[in-house]
Amino acid sequence: MDEASLVVERRSDRVIARLNRPAKRNAIDREMIDALHALCDELETDPRTLILTGSAGTFAAGADIAQLRARRADDARQGINANAFIRIHELPMPVIAALDGYALGGGAELAYAADIRIATPSTKIGNPETGLGIIAAAGATWRLREIVGEALASEMLLTGRLLTADEALTAGLVSAVHASDQLLAAAHLIADRVAANDPLATQHTKRALRAPRDAHPRIDGELQAELFESPAKMRRMTDFLERRGGRRRWACWAEGAWARG
Ligand code: COA
């Protein structure tokens, strides 16, 4: 039996989803989109950090062009890839995209839907859609602009120019560049940092980040109100204060003992 086009590894605090059509440079086909929807079902019910990664030195070379060619106007209006990427963007816990090699077209748009993107020196990211006679309709026209600003987004989308890893780093499109063999470990380190924090505070932060400008500051107050009553906040703040108190008492004792000789 063929291996699944999306290979999912589940852990208690994170899920790692690997795009897995290496012979087609992980081109995103309908089966992969269905698998991403199924993963969203799972992560909406049982929120965990998601790490998205590719295989064989490629993140994804775009939507599957063979399937795209067969799609017609009604398919375009369904937003097949766009809707899946919106769900990924709106997952309750952080989404980390680990980009090795090409992240093109729909592959780039999947990466734009993540909260955090990291790359390798071989990363090439961008949207060559106009060269295929279509627009980048799965998020690039609005999400890329939000991430890198209108000037660079316009240049990338209107010319199809791909960014190198260094250019993506300078533009803030990725937050770090790691050697290829360190990429997944770096993604896990980010997930470790998330896991050390309070999950509800992380989810509320994401909710506030996603809220439209005119929802602030009311939404921040509402989310904080819930957290101010949470046992986790009491415990975490008490732990902090008692740890400091303990350190101060120990420092006083040590100073006294030294003075006494
Ligand atoms: N959709 C469908 N198939 C794709 C694909 C895509 N987006 N990208 C690559 N493939 C397939 C190729 O057709 C080829 O299949 P084959 O072996 O059956 O002929 C296989 O993947 C390998 O691709 P190839 O072009 O030989 O690999 P490469 O390493 O020389 O080049 C790329 C890699 C990414 C530069 C090149 O594949 C490419 O330009 N892909 C399309 C990029 C694109 O326009 N994406 C936007 C789509 S919206």
C-alpha cells in the first residue's frame, strides 16, 4: 500500500504533519487537502501545537498542477485550498512551518497560514501562479501582504520572483534559518517553548492576535478576564513569587553565614 500523502505523528503536546509526495515534490493534491481537514478536525477538538514539514528536501512545490488544470470556475469558487489553509491558520494552538527547499504557490500559501516559519539555506519561497495563468488564490494576496507588507508582496505576486532564505529572513517572512539536518529539531525547540507556557494563555494570545483591529482592546480585556480567574495563573504567579522569595531568603542566609565567617 502507498504511504499516506500526509504522515501524522501525534505526541501529547504537539502533532507533526509531514507532506509526503516526494516524487511530485509534495505537490498539494485533493487527498492531502482532505487529510489536512481531518487533522484540523482533530486539533480543533484536542488543541496541540502543529509542526508542518515536508520531505526529501522540499516543503511543497505548489498545488498539484495536474489537478489544477482540470479544475473549472465552480471549483475555483469553492476555494478548495484556501479553506483548508484558513482552518490551519485558525487552529487554537500555534502552527510552525518548517520549510526546507521549495515552498511554492500553494506550498508557500500553506506556509503563510502558519504562525511561525523557519527555513533552511535551500529554501525558496514565493508564488509563480501568474506564470501558470492563475492567481495565488489560497491566501497569498492578503496574507503575504500582512506578513511582509504591500511593496514586497506586490513585487513577489506580480513578478513571481522567489525569495531566498536570506531574503525571506530579512523580510520577516521566516524567523530563522537552520541547517537542513537541524530544521526539525529547531521546530521542536519552538514547540518546547510553547509547551512550557500555559496552553489557555497561548490560545487566548492567538485569538487576540487574530482579532480585527476594532475588536481591541475589548477582546483583550475579555480574554484576560478569563485568565485572571484561572487556577493556572494563580499557580504560575505564586510559583514565581515564592521562588523569588526563597532565593532572596537563601541569599540573606548565605550573606549572613559568610559575614559570620
Ligand atoms: N504539481 C504537480 N506536479 C508537480 C509539481 C506541482 N506543483 N511540482 C513538481 N511536480 C512533479 C513534476 O511534474 C515531476 O513529475 P514527473 O516526475 O512525474 O514528471 C516531479 O514532480 C518532479 O518535478 P521536477 O520539475 O522534475 O523537479 P525539479 O527538482 O527539477 O524541480 C521545481 C522542482 C519545484 C522547481 C519544479 O518541479 C517546479 O517548478 N514545479 C512547479 C512549481 C509551481 O509552479 N508551483 C505553483 C503551483 S500553484
